[in-house]
Amino acid sequence: MGTSVSGVGVLDKALSVLDALEVRPRSLAELVEVTGISRATAHRLASALEVHGLVRRDEEGRFALGARLVAMGRSAAAGLPLASAAADALEELRDETGESVQLYVREGDRRVCVAALESPHGLRTIVPLGARLPLGVGSAGRLLEPGAELPPAGRQPGWIASVGEREAGVASVSAPVRGPDGEVVAAVSVSGPIERTTRQPGRRYGAAVLAAARRVERDAGLRPE
């Protein structure tokens, strides 16, 4: 492993193990290959994280992210002012569209789901709270990508739609949440199976998603009434 990021080497190595497992469960050999940590150290760290519930073993004996991270993610999201301010807008959007809704913020080279409500339909899109997804793909990923070419604030349609970009069979529509200077600070999204959203989800949900994003801005005090 390279130079310590935080100055606390063991912490950086433990985080590199969690980062590797964020992609998918891995065997010890895979952890060693991906992280560059020695086999003995990788095993010691993964085992210690398992004791604390941050890592678990799957049915094949591979290391995987543990359930304790779910609760920690929920607590972290609940502590974010923007996620709290978005609660009413997201609930209204979910009820109006009947589809799953999410609020994403950018964190480094990923987008993180800091609030989510699921559709009442049996067949629905599920994005776990705290999920870290790539930028550049999916409507929210494109909105939050640094340097993305977005519609100017106030221009129509003001939203971005995607069909099957990040996940086959799923379409989404996202609108930017802008700060006081017009910068994009988050993305409000609605997503669902293509059989309901159709291949032109923006026509169906664009106006509602845009209205939800504007309400988040008002409720969070980011923009004037």
C-alpha cells in the first residue's frame, strides 16, 4: 500500500479493506491483490472488522461488508441537514409517482445515497441508504459528475433522464438541487422498472422531480422562497 492518507497507517489499511469489499465480497487472496496489503495484515484487519460487525463472511466464506455499516449509514444520513430537509419533498415525490426516490450527494469520485424511499410496488428499484454509486452513469451520476454540462438554472426541462445506463431494466429521472450560488449540491431522483417508467421517463416524471428539487432547496434554506 502507498503513502498513508490520514497519517494513521492501520486506519488507512482498514479503510482500504472496506473499500475493496464495497465493490463485492472477496476472498482473502483477492483482498491481498486489490489492497496491496500483506496476507497476514489483510487477514488480521478483516478479522478484527468482523468482530466489530463491519465485515461478515458470506455463504462461500468470502469477506463482505457487515450489517453494522447499514445502521451507521442511516445514522450518518440522518445527521445530514440536507437529507433531513428533503424528507417531505421525497415523500411527496414517492407518493405522486409511485416509484422509488433518492437523494444523492457527491463524495469524491462517487455519489452517495443519503435519503431513499421505496416504491410500494412489489417490482421496484431499491437503492440502499449509504450506497456509493459511480459518477457519469445514470441520471443522478451524470448530474453530479464534476464539469458536467447541465441545463442552466431556470431553463427547461431542467432534469436529466437515463434508461438502462447503470442497471439494465431500470430508468431514472434526476434534477439538481442547487446552492445559493447556483452550484449543484445534490440530486433528487425517481427510479423504477422500464415497464412502468417507459423509455421516456422524463415525460412522465420530469416535472415532479424538478418540483421536488426546488422544494428541497426551499426547505433547506438554499434558495429564497
